Amino acid sequence: MRPEEAILVLDFGSQTTQLIARRVRELKVYSEIKPCTVPLEEIKAFHPRGIILSGGPSSVYDPGAPMVPLELFDLGVPILGICYGMQLMAHLLGGRVERSLKREYGPAQLRVLSGADLFYGLDLRRTYRVWMSHGDRVEELPPDFVPLAESANSPYAAMRHKERPLFGVQFHPEVVHTEIGQEVLANFVLRICGCSPTWTMESFIETAVREIRERVGPEERVVCALSGGIDSTVTALLVHRAVGERLVPIFVNNGLLRKDEPEEVLSLMDSLGLQVHYVDASKKFLKRLQGVIDPEEKRRIIGHTFIEVFEEEARKIGGVRWLAQGTLYPDVIESVSFKGPSATIKTHHNVGGLPERMQLKLLEPLRELFKDEVREIAREFGLPKRVVWRQPFPGPGLAIRILGEVTEERLTILREADAIVTEEMLESGWYYRVWQSFAVLVPVKTVGVMGDYRTYEYVVALRCVESQDAMTADWVRLPYELLARLSHRIINEVQGVNRVVYDISSKPPATIEWE
């Protein structure tokens, strides 16, 4: 589904590599991430219009530091090195990189020395705030390179080759704290690489529909894993546009859904003209989760049971060869060691929870998209605001918002608490201002007092974060009055809870979900 013009991002383990790809796509140019270990032949086969080398935690002079073949710089393709990527370029092409006497983390003032190339259109009479994150710096430029910018601690904060399209910046243009970041990336992608801003969700829909029709045989049917969330809903609409009534959306009630969710989802799908096949498999899921405590085991069981249920239903329907899923790009990145030296955080239910010998072929039309791009498609389809901006809900459902064993009693408690959170966030106007807001049931009982009686009941934790793509997130500073109202209602209205706490952890180091 990749367009002809594309920027390849080689990842060296930076936590902000995904931001590089997203920023390029915001310029309406397709970008894709590959690990820095990808063979040179595969890079050539990709035919990139430009290559960006990401940052990373290593030092170029360390034993075993990630490298790229020297031949990469002879491809004739424009290359931009960011932070470690710049240091690596300098190191491999004959420059000198050393540990800096003073590390540079956080904001710095950049003085631009040349108003051409990367810094075209910028005012040379002023300085610009940029974001630095490095302990090394380029001490000596490689032969035939010239400086483009400097900061107080980096005499070579940006560089370029005199004749070849090779560039490097010590700062991070992909983060919002760099005020000229998007201008720098736009100059590289649009001016230097010569890409056209044609990667739009309109063009994506057209291409996706065509490719689905090419992959799915004329007599074959597709079942779609439908949850009611934006990812699976957009997936269903894309596939339906491609194959029509040969799509059978299947909504599985796994017993781990929120309060009144099955009824709401079925009503929504009916309004969109999708005829949904409803399956109540809650007893099967809950039975298999009995006694299970480990989060990864929960995810594995739920993922396998989902596929088993789909295959059972597919056999009943007949002629089904495909399973469509709403897998997104961050799901893939976070589930496998895809980003070079970076490590797996947790298995995503759509990616790591699938049996090796699954009988249905996978159809994942959104696999290359970020969440904000999916929302653009939803708006193209004319979906209502409540769907476009519906907060993400994990595939394993409430199972991973109940720490420890999942039981009917705990599910009932969490459903009631979660319903109060959603109701209050909507009422206060905060629901659409945050990425996610939800309740977590902590399997710890604490002493309390209600009506002069001693209680010994569960703790509910509130989690509310702001994010753009779930790869990083910060906890939201909700008003005290709202927090007080949430706590008051949950303790008074939910049987079995006598204490509410608020999670003030960011990602990283924590994850958004507790399991």
C-alpha cells in the first residue's frame, strides 16, 4: 500500500523514532520505519526518495554500537542524520565524535549559520529554541562538510556535505519542543528530497479499497473483528466499500466489555448500514481466564480465544477466507523488536496474541497508519464525533484493567466505576480533551469506615493521560473538583470500593494500561 514517493526512517533505538515518521506524514509524504540492521539490498529495493537516520542511546565509539554500511552514503539519496544519526554519519565519513564535557539535555538556543538547505526561509538574525538530548558531540567535521548551525554546547549543531545531499542535525526536529522542527523536516523532505505532498487519507482510501479487491477473491468472504472502536469500525467500512455484502462483521461479547457496550455497538453499526453477526462468548472467555494472573498470559488467552471464535463462526457462515483486523502501526512497533536495538514492551492483542497456525488469512488495511490518520479517514467517511474521538479501548478489555485474576465480581465493580468515569468526563467536557480516561481495579483491600461501620474493600485507581499516538503519554492535571466528584461517586455508588487513588505516572517509564 506504499506510494511511489516515500521517506525511509532507519531506527537506532530512539524513543522518538515514531515521531519522525509521524512528522513526515504530517507533510503529506509517506514514511516508513525499518531497523538500522536492515540489509543494504532491502534499502535499495525500497527506493526511498530520502533516508533519515534516527537518534539512539548508543555512542558511535562503543564496541557493538549500531552502524550502517558505508555504501549507504553512496546511494545518491538525500540522507538526514538526527542526533546519533548525525554522529554516526560524521564518524563513518572521517569526522571525530567524542564525549562532550557538558551533556546537553533539554532546551537549547540554536544559531543558524546558513539560510539555505535545511534552514531555508529562517531568520539568521535570531536564535531558535531546539531540543537536545546527547552526551556526545561532533568535535571535528568529516572532510568536505561545512557547519550549518551552532549552540552554546555544540559548535556543529548542524552540518552538510559541500556537494553530496548529506545532512546532519544534533537537535531533535521531530519533537514539539523544537520550534523550527517541522520547517527543518519540510525543507529536507519537500525541497531537498523533492517529494510531493500527495499522501492524504483520501488517496489512502482509494488505494486501500483497490488493494483489498485485488487480494480478496471474487467469491471469498471476509469476517471483521468488530469492537465498536474507531480502528475496527474504519476497517469494516473500508472492507465493506471494497467487497460489499461479502463482508461479515462479527462482534464478540467476550464478557470483558464496559457497561451497556454490546447494545451501544450494535446500535451504532446498524446506523452505519453494517449487518453485524453477534456472538456471546463471555462464558468461554471467563472460564479460560480463571486463575490466570500473569498479564501476558491473559493477553495470549484472549487473543487465541478471539481467533478460535472467529474461525468457528466463519465455518458456520461459509466461504470465509479472510479475517480483517484494525491493527495500527504503533501496535506493530510496540509488539515486536521492530525498531533496531529497542526492546519489546508488551504483546499487543492484534499482533502477538495470534496462533501460529491460524486458519484464516489476515487483512489489516490500517497496519501502516497512526491513530490520527485513522481519525482522518473516519472524518472522510462522515462518522459522528462520538466515534471519531472515542477513546481507545484495549482488545483484552477490562481483563487488563483488573490486576490479577478476572472474576465476575471484579468485573461488575470495575464496570460500574468505569461508567462513572466516562459519565463525569463527558459531563465536565474533559472526555474529548484527553487521550484516555478510565478506572483500574487494584486487587488490594484497605480499611475504611462507612456509616460508623468498618469496611475492608477494594481500591480503584483512576488513569487519565494525554498523548498523540500512545507511544508517549503524560498524566493529565484534572481539576481537583472533578477528581473529588469522581472519588465521591465511585465510593458511594459502587459496592465493594472504599478508596480511590489517581495515577500520576507518565509513559515512559510506565505504560498507559496497567497490564
